Amino acid sequence: MTARRCDAVEAVETRKDAQVAREITVALPAELDAADRRALVEGWVADQLVSEGMVADIAFHAPHREGDQRNHHAHILLTTRGLGPEGFGPKERGWNGKDQLATWRESWAEAQNRALERAHVSERVDHRGLAAQGLEDLPTRHLGPAATALERQEAREAAKMGREVEPITEAGRWNAFTRECNAALGWARERAQEARDLWDGLTRQVSGLADQLTALLGSGLEREIAVEARERWERSFEGRMARLREERKQERAREGEREGPRPRTPGTRGWSR
């Protein structure tokens, strides 16, 4: 905040240790350009914070030259009292509450997603934690000294006989099952990211083609040429997407052949790898 604003805020307080401001730090989508990031933050601050009576001061920070180049962020300094026609009012205790913070987090995610959609970026933001999204890896169980000794003995015997190690304790079987599930989840995340990257590339191509077509739309002949070019591109796009779906289908089939039957859930009769 400017020195004049700070003086006005501090003048209202009567206690020396009073909280005169709070700070919010928000991460900004690296996929947006500087102008779009600024518009995103200023729009959200006006809609969610200033509209409630807060006075806000925004500082935009670019990534450090030697750090993560995606680390665009902004620091938002806010007053703890609302500003009205008569000046600063009483402190709003609810602004410090967990429910209010959760509301801000959700609205900030929604604002980012709208901005990403306008920029034709397929990536989306989810304000929830990994556990709430169902993306957190499943935890393994602690074996304990006795179970650890049994599993190590099984590993030694399997090595001597030249066979695969088979978990022999309940916790060991659960951990083997969990590792398989986490590996499958990791594979799914990678494929999802590949799909998002592909969609971003195709979207950029469509945007560029649309600009070219707009430039061509003049005389009747140019219009016919532009329409024919668009139809050809759409057929090509549909063909590529069909080939991609077929490749994914074949890849899943190959994965299933290599892995064989999936293991049953630990604890059921006849469970095995």
C-alpha cells in the first residue's frame, strides 16, 4: 500500500499490536500472458474483495531467473476493516475464518479456469487437495519386525529358486497390491497429461487457421477457397483423432496382455499376484 493508505489504516487502530492488514499470495497460470494474468487478478480482487469493502494493494512477481520459470504469482495486501462512505468501519472477523478462505480458494480457481478457457488452454485448476480429488497415492502398510523378517526370508528363497517373490503376509500382499494400483494411477496421469498437451497443440493450430481464413474471406472466390480449406482441415483433424483413439485402444490391449489377469483384492479367497 502507499504511505498515505498505510497511515490512514493505522490511524484507526488504538492498540499498538493491532493487525492492520492481511496478505494473500496467489499463484498465476504460466499459460497466460502478462496482460491476461494482470486482468485475472485485478478482476478477481474487485469482484471478491473490494466489493466487500476491503482496500487492496497488488504486487505482481515474475519468476526468479534461476528458479521455476512457471512461478508467476501475486501478493495481495488487504485491510482488516471495510471502507465505507464514513471511513473505515469495525473489523470484519469473518474475513479471517476458514470458511471464508475456502470460498476465496474456490472462486479463485473458477476465475483462473474461465481465463484459461478464454485463452484456449485446456489445462484446468482444481483448488481441492489431492486427497479430495482422489489423486493421492494409496498408502502402504507398516510391516513390523516379524512381517519384515518373513518377507525377507521369502525374498531369499525366491532368489535361490529363481522365481518371482510372492508376498506371504497380509500386509505384504496389501503393499504389493497398493504398488500396482499406484503404478496404474501414475500411468493414467501421464496419459491424461499427454492428451492435454495434444489438445493444446490442436487448439493453437485451429486458432491460427481461423486467423488465416478470416484474412482470406474477401471476394467470392477467396471465400470458396477458405471454406474448402477449412473442410479439408476438419477432415484431417477428425482422421488424426480417430487414429489417436485407435492407438490408445491398441496400447491398452497390449498393456493388458503383458500384465495378465489383475490381482484380486487382498483378503479375498485365492488372492494372488
